[in-house]
Amino acid sequence: MPQSKPIEVPHTLLRTLHRIQEQRTDLNGAIGRVPRQIKAAEALVTTAKAAVDAAKEELKKARLNADEKQLQLQSREAHVEQLQAKLNTAGSNKEFNLLKDQIAADVQANSVQSDEILETLEQIDVLGGKLSAAEAELEQQEKQCSQRVAEIHEKQERLNENLAKVNEQLATAEAELPASVKSDYLRLTASRGDEALAPLATDSCGGCYQTLTTQTINRLQLSQLTHCPNCNAILYMPEDLRVR
């Protein structure tokens, strides 16, 4: 049976198709990164919000602790007053001395409690400053996030516009493919994108770097449709090589 005539495809067309496919891949990749970029910007705000919430909780606990100590101090001071009232009506020296000792112990405890309350109030001041700083940081992060997201959306619009132009260029170039080649080309590019085409790299496939036989390279030099025997990419001669 006579062999079918080899299909010829200009290397200039294959180079153009590969270049446009690579641009398309890059643009799709950049567009695909947009949600992650937005998420990264929002993550800084989330972290800042968590810091504010933590500072609020710490301040709340410190205030509750101070209030509790204040109540304890007030209760003990009231108890001291009660003991002092009993002191005036003590029925014996023993009772008098016991009341005095108890009063002295409560007064000493009140003194310690007062010092602790002062320390807690100082801590509250520090924590208040910490909260203010955290809230300022949150406000700053929210502003920066808003600006960053707006910039990302603007960039996304430009990327979408560029992708639309590239798709138009690709459709125009693909229309020049021989009908007998186009279905195979479309099948490969649909599954592999720009990796469906590869330039000759010295004596190897520029995609998978498989060494090519002399016969394969000869077919390629004759502009015959040639697939890499290893990765099945459509091969073409790079522009810096002189070919037919």
C-alpha cells in the first residue's frame, strides 16, 4: 500500500502557537493566583483581629480580677469595722486581745490586698495600651487590605483583558493549521496546554529532553508534522536554527 503523504506544518506557525499557548498559560496562572493573593491579604486582617480579641479578653480578665479584689478589700474593711465595734464591748482581756489580733491580721491583709489592687490597676493601664496598639494595627491592616484587594482586582481585570486578546490571537493562528492536524492539536492542547508543543533542543525534545533519532530530526527539518516519541509533544524547530 502506498504510504500517506507526510503532513507539513510551517515551523513559524508552530512557534507562534507555542508562544501564544505559553502566554495563555501564564495569564491563566496569574488569574488563578488572585484568590490566594486576596486570601493572603485578608489573613493579615484576621491575625490583627485575633490580636485585638486576645487583648480585649486579657484586659477583661484583669478588670474582673481588680473588681474581685476590690470587693474582697471592701468586705474585709467592713469586717475590721465590725471587730473594732466588738472591741469596745469585749467582756474580758482574752476576748479583747483576740479581737485586736484578728483586727491586726485583717489590717495587714488589707494592706497586701491594696498593693495587689494597685499592681492590677497598673497592669490594666498596660493592657489598655496594648489593646489600643492592637486596634491601631487592625485599622492599618484593614486599610492596607482594602487597598491591596482593590489593586488585585484591577490587576485581575487587566489580566482578563489580556487573556481575551491572547485567546483571539490563538484562534486566528489555529485557523491556519491544516484540517488534518487541527483535531490532534486541539486534543493535545486541551489536556496539556503549552506542553503540547516543544522546540528542538540540539538533538533532544525541548519538553522532556528525550534524545531524538536522526530520522526524527530529518522529518522535523522537512517541516513534517513530528511528535516526540517519548512525550508526544508536537515538535518544531526553534527560530535560531535555519530550516526549510
